Amino acid sequence: MAKIFCIANQKGGVGKTTTTVNLAAGLAKVGQRVLMIDLDPQGNATMGSGIDKRQLELTVYDVLLESASVAEARVKSDKLVEAEASYDVLGANRELAGAEVEMVALDRREKRLRTALAAVGAEYDFVLIDCPPSLSLLTLNGLCAAHGVIVPMQCEYFALEGLTDLVNTIKQVHANLNKNLQIIGLLRVMFDPRITLQQQVSEQLKSHFGDKVFDTVIPRNVRLAEAPSYGLPGVVFDPAARGSQAFIAFAEELVAKMPPASAFASSAVAPPVTSPPRVVPDLPIPDDVLAAAPSASVVDTDQNSA
């Protein structure tokens, strides 16, 4: 069965879509079967995967309204097949903006994506869900379908404020809708080691969250920013770029650290993470949400490489 992860952060502009498409391509490059789901009506993850959202006959909108299955709506990009970084895409376009209004009166409105994914879970190793930057019915569908949340965040003060809101949201979903939901980890993105503040916030995150902070760090990289204009993930657009290499390392770390999907559905939880005295805003996280992922050897990313 697939491991289903949301890429979520209620703060905008933190690199959720960049993380989703590059992690999907990175996982594909290291031999994983991947489905990427675009839950943002802007459709940026769809376009960034080499698929024209305007040409889609079926989208995640049809899946949520149960007029199509995931198997019928998913597509594959020819550009990614040629680069040997191919993954399936359940795309989105502007139609998705109307789905929330239409779903309000429907039964099981927050669990429709979970139901749809049950039919194809055995076909993938990872399902990555790109969530919009808000707590909407679309985000709620993603969180209810997922085993866990990967949180991309910049090492800045306002990012810590946004993290507080997100953790509270995850806590509520965990308590009321999805008992299996966990925080998988925090991914430091757009990182510039020359900025002292970013180094300080990074150290604070590691001391507070411990193993929940991924070892891999994604550097600020122009090639990652350029890639979407070519309709490609950075991992495919420029495989030699520092940002692309970092996402490959992150994909390898994620594969190495994650237990089988069956472990996420277990009622048993790992011991809570213990932390040194807190130096970031106090975040009320239940022990079972902050269950430590099994440790494993990971690939280090050299931030100073050219």
C-alpha cells in the first residue's frame, strides 16, 4: 500500500508546490512509484509536472464529485517519461475552485479523496498531495486521506508563526477525523547559510523538534525557480543544480526513514519525542501526532557545493 503524505503549510509562498513536484520527480528517479495530486485550484503543480491544465478532460474535481475514478483521471507527462522521472498526476484547474461550494451539501464531503485513493493504493509506493495555502475543504480532504504531513518551511520568524497554526490544525484533524495523521517532518527550504538568522532558526527547529526535522536542507536556488516556466520539475530541468541534488537527497532520505505503509495505520504509536528547553513558540502537539519516525542512515546535503 502507498504511503500518503500531504505537503502542507497554511503560510503562502513557502515552496509547497516546488517541494511536491521535485520530491515526486526525485522519488521517481530513485525507483519509487508515485502519484502526485494537485489540490490547489491554481493548478501550479499540474503545470510544473509538464501537463497543460487547460487540456485536461478529467481532474481531481471529477474525482471529488465521484463522477470519475483516480484511474480514469490520472495522466502522465511525456516530458518526464523521457527524463526517466515519470510519475502519475491527478491534475487540477480552475474548476476545482467550485468544488468546495458543491461539496458542502454532500455526504462524506471531507473523506471523498480518501475513498477514491483506496482503489489505487496498491499501485503506488508514495502519494503526494499538494495542498492550497489555507484551511479549506480541499485541504481537509487531503489531511483526512493522508498518513502524515510534510511541512516545508523557511527558517524565518513568520514561518514559525505559521507553523503554530498548522500544528493546531493537524491536532484538530487528528482528534476528530483522522487518527492516523502524523507530522512526518519539517523540511527546511530556500535556505541560505550566509544569513545568521536562518542558521539560528534552523538550530532552534532541530533542538525543539528533534528527529522531526529532516537532515536534508533545500538551498535557495535559481534553477528551481526557473524550472516551472519550462513545465518541468527542477530535478528534471537541471539535474546538476544544487537544489535538484538536494531534492534527490531528500527523496533518498524519505525512502530510508519511512516504515511500511501498514505501520501508519497501526493503533500503536512510538514514544514521544523529547526536546531540550523550548526556544521557539510553544506548540501543543499530542504525543501520538509527534510520534518519532524510525531512524535510518540518510544522505547529507553539502550546502556549500557549487
